[in-house]
Amino acid sequence: MFSWILLAALIGALLWLIGAYNGLISLKNQTLNAFKQIDVQLKRRHDLIPNLVNAVKGAMEFERSTLEAVIQARNQAVKVNATGPEGIKQISQAENALSSALQRLMVVVEQYPQLKATGNIGQLQEELTSTENKVAFARQLYNDTATQYNTKQQQFPTSMVAGLAKAQPADLWELEDQAEKAVPQVDLSMKPKV
Amino acid sequence: MSDDTSLNLFQQQEANRRRTVLLVIGFVAFFAWLGFGGDYIYYLSTRDAPSTAYHHVFPWFGIALTVIALLTAWYAYATGPEKVLWSTGARAVVDPTDPQEQQLVNVVEEMAIAAGVPRPRIWIVDDPDPNAFATGTDPLHAHIAVTRGLLQLCNREELQAVVGHELGHVKNLDVRLMTLLAALVGAVALMHDGATRILRGGFYAGGGGGGGSRGGGKKGGAGPLLAILLVVWILSWILAPIITQILPARCSRSCSWCGSSRGSSRRSSRRSSRWR
């Protein structure tokens, strides 16, 4: 009688172990997938930027510094060669810098209505806006999934299986840049920059 | 039913799955009643007939109607989304041809990422009234349609809110329930039209037979039961389209808000200042 109960308990424990292990693995892969989603969107963003810069370059000769900042930030971001969530700190730093450079450029573009009216700037702007949104939403999705994964591997009793499943806490995508956190200062005085 | 807004996504999905199953069961059960009820009435009315006359023993009507109901439910589930889209005259956006369509495609892609569902198929209805709807059976087989009027009226942010709302309906499986409901209501209306036309002839012919059975009932004692059954059964036939009309109204009222709260929860977290 006693041995039967023991056997049942063992089988129960084994089933739970399998379930918990598979649950963690599934979340791990979901996190990885969510990260790849960001990666896809970032790649697209990097491909779009040269087009945009080329399209506005002619009309914005005297905004050279803004354009160059964007190109530089873009090249920096492309250089970051991280393929997994481990490199998320590095990636987010470069991408956040690119975001703020791009935002400055978009503010400048808004000051040239004739630029938007001619050529495909409007279209490029739409694509860029969309890509920015996709990056942001993909980031949210990644953070949500990673948080779920992290919570699961820290919570008892799943935490006991975490080592077996080689579960490591995934880094979240944060805003590292202090300037990004601050409210942007928009200068509309049109004074020449010093 | 009224406190749907307080449920989380998984509870909403669960509720919608349950309601869909209940809808199909109710639909089939109702048809079974129409069929087997008719069989039973026919059985009672021919029971006392002389042995040479026809005795209705095997429930043909019931089996036939139940099979028809099952097939209809299956057909509605399989082709409901197509039918809904077809009835609105929507056309699929495969290659966006103008900036408005491109923006719609972009916005749907964005909101699909935000909602964490695959990108649904996108449709445009050439209608000047601003409107949008979603259909499909699950997030993997979902469709989202907006009117041309909506594209012209809304700016990018507003379009995002609308698309987010519709994706909310996709995600919490409202679309499954609603599409099936719409398809079944349409099927019942069609069948009712056909059936009343046939039955009207049948009732006139059966009127004489009914009188005869009532005479026989005085001896047998099945009279009151037969009469009540007959009244309820006929009422069921008459009420069928009315009931199916009321059903969707109730369902949609109970859930008209939950989709919007679901879809906009992510949006508002990003740019809440714009939506205050």
C-alpha cells in the first residue's frame, strides 16, 4: 500500500518536473523570438535611413550636422554585432542614440513643407514612422515576454528546475540614455545654431 | 455578462470559446427539437390509426434536421469569414497602391506586433461611411476590414486606435463567436423562408389529419399532450428567426466594449498623453 502511494507521488513529481521544464523552455524560446522581432525591425530601420538621408540631402545642405549625426548613429548601430538577448544593453544604447538623432532630423524636416510635398519624402516618412512604432511595440512585446520568463524562473517551485533548463534572467530593453528620459526640448526660435 | 470588462484576456477567450460551443450546441439542439418534436407529434397522431395506415415510427425528420444543423454549423464555421467579407463587398489589400492603403497596412502590422498576434489579412470596403470590422475564427485566420471613408477621415493615430480595437476582437476570440453567430443567423433566416413555404402547404394538408387525430385522442388520451406539443412546436418554428435575431444583439451588447479596452491598453501605455 505504502509503496503504491510512493510510486504515485514519484510519478506525480516527474510529471510536474516535465511540465515545469517544458514551460521554461517554451518561455525561453518565446523570449528569443520576441528579441528576433526587434532585430527584424531594427534591420529595416537601418535600411531605410540611407534612403531618407539621400532624399533630403539636396534640400538641406545647411543642416549638415543633423544629417551627419543620423548617419553616424546609424553606422554605429549597424556595427553592433549582437545576435541574442545577451547583447541587449549594447544594442539598446546604439539604437537609442539613433532614435534621438532621427527625431531631431524629423523635427527639421517638418520645417521644410516644400520638401514633404515633393518627391517621396512623405512616403519615406510614413515608412519610418511605421518602423519606429514597430520597434517600440516589438520592444514592449519583448519586455513583456522576458518579464514572464524571468518571473517564472524565479518563482517557487519552478525556480528549482531553472538550473536544469539552463534558464538565465533575460535583460529587459531599457532607456539607458538620460537625454531620452528627459522631456525633449524643442527649439522653434529658428536662430542659427552656434 | 455585463462585467466582461473586468475579465482578463484569457478569461475573455475562455468565455468566448464557451459561448461559441454553447451557441453550436443550442443551434443543433433547437433543430433537433424541431425535427424530433415533429416526429413525436406525427407519431402520436398516427399511433391510433388502423394497422393498414401509415405509422410514423422512425424519426426521419429529427435525424435529417440534426444532420442539417450539424452541417450548417460546420459550414458556417468553415466559410463564415469569407461570407461576411463577401457580403460587405470588401476587397483584399495585397499590394497597397496608394499612400492611404500603405498606411493602413503599416498600421495593421504595427498593431499586430503590439497585440502579439500574426498579421491578419487586410480588406478595404469602398464605402464613404467610416467603419471597421474584424472577422475570422482565430488569430491565425483573422481578417480586418476598414472602409474607404474611415481611411479618409482618420489620421494615423486614430487609425491605430481603430485597428487596435479590431485586433482586440481578434485576440479575445470575439470574432469567432460573432462570425459564427452571423453565419448561423443568416442560415436560419434562409432555411426559415424555405421551410415556411413548404410547411404552409403541409399545414393545410395536415389540418384535416389533425382534426381526425383529435377525434381519436378522445379515446386514447394523447389529445392534450399532442395539442400542447403541436402549439409549442409551431411556436418554435415561428419564433426561430426572432430568437436568432435577438441572440446577436445580446451578445454584441455584452462585448462591445471589451475589445476596445483590450486593444487600446497597449497603445495608451505608449502615448497616453495623446489619449487623455
